[in-house]
Amino acid sequence: MRQGLMRVFIIIGLLVAILAPAHPVAAASFCDVPPGSPYYDAVTQLAARGVIGGYDNGCFGPGDATLRAQMAALIARAMG
């Protein structure tokens, strides 16, 4: 399940990178998504574009389960 969620983030991150404007976007940071992790680029760029967000404590929760409503909101925001 965890690998499947990471793949979803990576795929959405790639789609946003392809479809997004060419101007650079400052990457967001999360306490539990360190540079060098396999999903760092996708998560930070999606957060910087307002597609995804983290918790109020500054963490993202990459191992947390994703609810259907959260995934639907993520897709809707990614599509504009």
C-alpha cells in the first residue's frame, strides 16, 4: 500500500511538472520528508503549487493512509 501511494505522488508530481508553467516554484519542506527520499521532489513541488498540504505541525505523513476524499481533493486541485 505504501509503495502504491508513493507511486501516485510521483505520477501526479510528474504530471504537474509537465503541465505547470515554466517559471520555477519554491519547494515546500516537511519535517518527515527529507531531501534524498524517493518522493521528496514530488511531495515538495506539489505542496509548493498548493496541490497537497501537510499537517499543522509541519510534517507531511508519507506513511499515513490516504482517504478517498483526500485523494479526490488532491486530484481535483492538481487538475485546477
